[in-house]
Amino acid sequence: MFDSGLSQAQDRIAAGFADLFAAGGEAPLDAGMRYATRGGKRLRGYLVLEGARLHGVEAALNPALAIEAVHAYSLVHDDLPAMDDDDLRRGQPTLHRKWDEATAILVGDALQALGFELCLAPETHADPAVRADLALSLARAAGAGGMVRGQALDIAAESAGTPLSLAEITALQAGKTGALISWAAEAGPRLAGAERGPMRAYAAALGLAFQIADDILDVEGDAAAMGKAAGKDAARGKATFVSHLGLDGARARARSLIEEAEAALAPYGAEARGLIEAARFVIARKS
């Protein structure tokens, strides 16, 4: 169920971006936005679409595109020399390598703005209060209280050369990785005006498991399969879940979190099978 659902979500999101960028030209900004939003797992967009389906909402493409646009912006900026200084993303040159740093910064800026535009567009939801809630919650998830805060803490720790404790890493990743995943999972109930508690609990566990899986892949993943460099954390002496827990301990913690995520979905019964399989995919993936 998850495989087919994810494939359908990927197709819908790709078509959605193609429609959005159809009027764009070949200027670096336009080409860069198309480049930055192609490919990838689309897990966050899938969570939006599947969470909406679970709550009886069919029109959820705009929020799915919004979270994918914001996620793409974060990757473009994270890859910059002043941040993670990466040369590859999804098996292709990072955007600043293909063009230049100024183009990468502007593409990221434009994609971030696009995310909020999509949340606030009249066709996203008939109720302007719902659209405003989507945009406000996305701002909080993406900004200084969420993803950006986590990234800032990560950079500060690396600059200081002082490895973070396990508790500090957990808090950091709740913002850097978990905040956007949580927003994606909660978008469906937000659109439906439904209780968000089960999806919030699901996403909190899922987001942390996702980051632990990333840390494991950085140690033992194949760079060709991942489409980016591996082994960077160890080379930098960076504290991770693996450095604190070891590979076996990290795997055990990830499995425990997935069990928590699955338990949170109990109120939805068999209808949540796709989201349960998505959680299992998170720790089984190779990229």
C-alpha cells in the first residue's frame, strides 16, 4: 500500500511543480527552482496527502507542494559552502555547484516564499482561517522555533568543537528534521478541522527515527545509492545517535520509535496502514 501510495504522491507532486513552473523561463532562478524540486523521496508530501486522505480531505496538493518547496529550499541552503558545503544532492551537483552561490541563495529564498504562497492560495481551502493556520504553523515549523533553530544549533556545536550530549542531539533534531515532518503529518487534520494529537505523536516518533536512520546511513550507507557523500559526520568528529549509542543501539532506538509511531495511529485502525508502512520504510531505506 505504501509503495503505490508513495509512487502516486511522487507523480502528483511532480505534475504539480511542472504546472507551477510551466510559465517560467530559462533564467537561472527559474531553472534553479525546477532543478531543486525534482526527484527525492517526497516523503513529506506523501504524509500531507495520506494524512489528508485519512481525514476525508481530497484537495491537499497545495500543502504537499508547499512542504516539498520549503524542504527543497532548506536543502539548497544547507548545501552551501557556509553551511554543510556539499557537492552532491540526489546524485546530481548541488545547486550552487551547477550555477553559483548567489543563484542558490535566491532559489532557496524563492522556494521558501512559494511554500507560504501555496498555503495561502484561495484554492487551497475555502476557509481563509484554515489557510492562515497552515501558513502560520508552517512558519513556526520552518523558522527560528523549528528547522532553522535546529540547523543553527548544529552549526554552533560544530564550530565550538564540543560534541553534543544525546539529549541535546535529540532536541536539535526535533527542530532540524522533525519540525517539517510534524507539519506534514498534521496538515491533513488541520485541513479537516480534526484532532491532531495522534498524528502529532506519530510524527514526533517518525521524525526522530528518520534522523537516526540518516546517522546510520552516514556510517554504513553507499554514497552512490544515497546520491550524496557518506562518512561526513565521523570525518568532522560530529556527535550523532550512532556515536552515542553505537550502530546496534541506534538501530534498536529507531525500531522502538517506529513502534511508538505505529501505536499512535491506533485510533485510525486499518485505514492507517499506509502511514504504518511509511514508518517502517523510514528505517529500512537505503538513501
